Amino acid sequence: MTSINDVWSGKPHDPKKQRLGEILDRVNDLYGAEVSDDDKLHFAHNIVDRIELNEALMAQVRTHNETKIMHGMFPRMVLGGLRKKEKLSVSLLRDEKKVGSLRC
């Protein structure tokens, strides 16, 4: 969504930056203010890196519109990556030895 401030900002319209802004806005909605912008951006890049490794998914992304992509492999791939991160995080946090080894 474009606001009146965006229209009068004098900034050139860059579709890639606009799309990244939309993604970051969605991540902001999920995590709120307690997570830094750098952390959110790192998180988004990690998901993109994971997706780019899957040639079949990238073929879908290159040849289909957003609606078809969202009904294909993309959502499963993102959710699978999130589940793996969750398992790693929970496993680490449940092990007091591992948590203790992280302390300086």
C-alpha cells in the first residue's frame, strides 16, 4: 500500500525495495518492536537463501504469479525452514549445558 508520504517523497519507485519493505512490514507485524531491524532482515535473508537452494521451487517462482506460488511449494518450504529453526532453538534452550556454554 502506498501512502501519501510515499507519493510526495521524491524517491524513485523501486519495485524490489517496495517488495522488501512489504516483507519487512509483515515480519514487523509478527515480531513487534522487540526485535531489531537487522535481526529481521537477517531472518528474511536466511529464508530467501534456503528457498534459492531449491531449483524446483525457484522454477515455480520464475514462471508463476504470486497466487500460484503461494499454492505451490513455497509455503511448505518456508514453514519447513521455520520448524527446523524452532527445533534447533528449543533443543538449545532446553539443554542447560549448551546454554551455559554460550555465556561469556
